[in-house]
Amino acid sequence: MQRPLFTRQLLEAIRSDGWRAYGTAAKAKDLVHCKVVLRDPKAAGKLLPWVHRVISNAKAVIRGPHRGVSQKHLQAYLSEVCYRFNRRFWEMELFVFDRLVKACVMTGTVTYHQLTKKDAANRPL
């Protein structure tokens, strides 16, 4: 008997590098664990090139001029890596000032009354 749509699982399997923790997670969630183990570790960049690139960039940021990151600031550094990665194809002419001007032009006017009003429902997003 098929379960209703809202109770069906969205995932059926976990594909990983064979790390044991993924197997445990798959078993706990009643999923299949498909292991992809490479004979040559250098081939990892060919199997998942974008994942390899993002991890390499994150390592470079953390190992860079700061020589390591504390647990307290790790999320901020990883957020910076994601920010840079998501903007990697932006054209060079889109400098910060140009983006700021565009944001100002595209955003509606917010009055002083709207800013100081106590009612949260009427505040602009």
C-alpha cells in the first residue's frame, strides 16, 4: 500500500564516499547507502568537480592569511566562501557602487513614519 504524498520520503538513497557515519544515517532514516569509493584519491576532482572546488576554496580561505579559524568565527568564514562562490560569474563592471545604486533604484521609498511605527505588520521588508 502506498503512503499518502505528504508522508512519503523525498530521498530514497544517500550516495557518499563510504564514510561510516553516512551508513548510520541512512539506516536510521531507512534509506539505501550507495558507496562510491575511488581507487585514486586524485580522481575526486573529476567525479564531483564543483564540490572539490568549493572545499578547496574554503580550505584556502581558512588556511590563508588568518592561519586557522576558531569555532566562534567558522560560520562567518564559510558564509563568505558561499557568498564568493555564488557571485563567481558576475561581470566585472558590477562593482559595489553600481550594485548599491541599482538596489536603491529598485527599492520603494520608506518614509520616516514607516520606520518608526511600532506595528511590525506595516514595516517594509
